[in-house]
Amino acid sequence: MTEPYAAIREEVAKLCQQFPGEYWRAKDHAREYPGEFVAALTQAGYLAALIPENYGGAGLPLSGAAAILEEIQRQGGNGGACHAQMYIMGTLLRHGSDAQKAQYLPRIASGELRLQAFGVTEPGSGTDTLALKTTATRNGDDYIVNGQKIWTSRAEHSDLMLLLARTAPRETGAKRTDGLSVLLVDMRDAVDHGLTIRPIDTMMNHATTEVFFDNLRVPAANLIGTEGQGFRYILSGMNAERILIGAECIGDAKWFIDKATTYARERQVFGRPIGQNQGVQFPIARAYAQMRAAELMVHDAIAKYEAGENAGAEANMAKMLAAEASWAAGEACIQTHGGFGFAAEYDIERKFRETRLYQVAPISTNLILSYLAEHVLGLPRSY
Ligand SMILES: Cc1cc2nc3c(=O)[nH]c(=O)nc-3n(C[C@H](O)[C@H](O)[C@H](O)COP(=O)(O)OP(=O)(O)OC[C@H]3O[C@@H](n4cnc5c(N)ncnc54)[C@H](O)[C@@H]3O)c2cc1C
């Protein structure tokens, strides 16, 4: 099979080889942000893949970004440190004013500004985004923001945050999705002036945080699009996000499968390679089949997205199937390695922890199944 973007993949692979397992292991162990890796990716222009050329980016379609992220994971790295910049930027690109785009996009493309933080989830709302309570109240030329977000990843390593906040009470809108707005928050001056960021210790090294807003002033000029329409803007970016996360999971699955097959060929027990036993072969072969099926769905979702069609169902299925495929491949890989699967120096247990996230975030599997049941199969809405 010839993979699309072979040249880009090769370049990304070369870059990733400068950051081998030891690098990721040390970062994981110390719970440190992989800043050097993110800087190298930024410098090489990969994080600006989707920014149009007239704003200084590479102007690639979504398939290009998917190839980059898949390759990072396939090389054993973790794009979770920076992947959000690719899809968060889309909200600004699609719904921002010309002035906002001219002000921010070229600086994001050059790496001068980092747009890595996406503040949607709150402790009290979770999956039910419309229940979020953080408010942005207009006051002269500013909005005053109060409330709390949780799981705001990379907030400590970003200059800007795309924030979803309530600008009108839930009951007052004509539609239930009205009343939420998107603000671009410049966090550089905000920390200790109304913005507090607290890291959350997690199972894997993900630089995620909780964020508190206490009368934070955000210029009204930083409102993206029309006040009250923010939920729609965020939704419009979700298909791209799901497809890109799906591509990352495909990369993880390929990494696990490569590791497992290599080890199964080399490891001798009872005087023969363990991979000669069908009990060892079959879980790897099954994971491979799962990965390939999920990969086809990722490609299908990309094709629909790039054709400008509604890729909602395909993007959701791609993300769900790819996350399940990477988990199955991780499981097969650990089992193939026996005890060594648990030794940190093999990187398997680290990747196993990292890839598990994608069955929960950015949306959990149950909600994808609910989406398919309701919107594709016409079953009654369950929530
Ligand atoms: C490491 C990490 C990084 C993250 N990064 C970000 C980020 O950068 N920005 C951001 O905004 N958010 C982020 N998130 C949040 C993530 O998107 C949410 O955790 C996810 O959407 C699930 O929401 P929740 O945790 O509140 O789960 P809940 O909504 O509390 O759900 C808990 C469980 O109940 C199930 N459930 C809930 N309702 C239903 C239903 N109606 N039917 C069936 N099952 C249901 C869910 O599927 C889930 O399994 C991150 C999360 C993690 C763990």
C-alpha cells in the first residue's frame, strides 16, 4: 500500500528520530512538557500545516495534517502535546474576522504565538457542553469572565486559549444551543490577573490543567464571530478534531503492531520464536485487521470532509474505531512481550497509557454510539 504524503511522512519520521524513546520516557517520568519536540515541529512548520499559505502556513488539506500526526505516533512520540493547535486554529480561520486572522494566524504559523489551549469542559458539565456555567459578561469594551474549566490541556504551554463561555442565560435563547460564545483569551498577561492555572496529575504525561477565571477582562475585540453562536463554531471544528485523533490512534496501532511482530519473531521460548505460536500470532493479526478497517474509515471521513460534505458520522466512527484498534493493538503488544511489556524501557506501557485516553477524550465512545443511533439510525434521542 502506498500511503498518501510519503515525502512528508519521511521528513516527520526523521524529525521524530531526534526524539527517541529515551526522550519520551524521561519526559513521562518527570511529567515534563516535551517543549523541545514541540519547538522542532513548530520550526519545521508542521503545526501550521492547516494554516493557509497567505497567512504563512503550509495550506495543506486535512489529509496532510492527519499524515503528520499519524507519523508522530507511529514513531513512538506523542502528538497530544501539541495536536490541538492544528484544529483549534480552524475556529479562528473559519469564523474569525479578517482583522483577527491577520493579527493572529501569521504569528501562530511562525511559532511566535502558541494556540494550544481549548477551554470547553467544566467540572459540572462534562459531556453536556450546553450545561457549562462559565460566564462572559459584556462590560464596555471588555468581557468579564468568571467560572472554571477542567481538563484544559497545555494551558501552561500556550499563549492563547480558545474559550467557550456563556454570554446569555440558557433559558433565554431561541434555540438550546444559543447563548454560548467563543473568545480568544491571551493568557500571557492574564495569569495572576484573573486567571489561575492548576496542573492535574494524570495517568499519562498530558500537561492538562484546571483553569479558574475570576473577573478576567478579555477585550470584546477577541470575540470570535457573533455573540451567542459559539457552540456552532466549536461543533464545526469537531469533525476535524475527531479525524485527526483517529489518525493518531492509527499511528499508535501501527507502532504497537510493529513492536509486537518484531518481538514475536525474535523472542525464543521453548527453543523457537514465540511468534510461531498461533496463540501469539492471532491477537496481533486481529489487531492488524482492526487497524486497517479503522484506517479505511479515517480515509473515508477525510474524503468526505475534504469534499465539503457533512462528515459527522464518518468522523465519529473513525475516531471510535481507531481508538479501539489502537487499544487492541496495545493489548496484543503487551501480551506478546510478557513481563517485558511492563518495563518502562520498552515504551509499551507508556504508549498503552497514552492511547487509552482516546476512548474518553475529546468525546467518549458512548456519546459516539448515541450520535450514530440518533443521527444515522433514526433511533430516539437518549439524553
Ligand atoms: C487527559 C485529558 C485531556 C483533556 N483535554 C481537554 C481539553 O484540552 N479541553 C477540553 O475542553 N476538554 C478536555 N478534556 C475533557 C474531555 O473532553 C472529557 O473528559 C470528555 O468529553 C468526557 O467528559 P467527562 O470527563 O466530563 O465525562 P462525563 O460527561 O462525566 O461522562 C462520564 C461517563 O459517562 C458516560 N456518559 C455520560 N452521559 C452519557 C449518556 N447520555 N449516555 C451514555 N453514556 C454517557 C460517558 O460516556 C463517560 O464514559 C480532556 C480530558 C482528559 C481526561
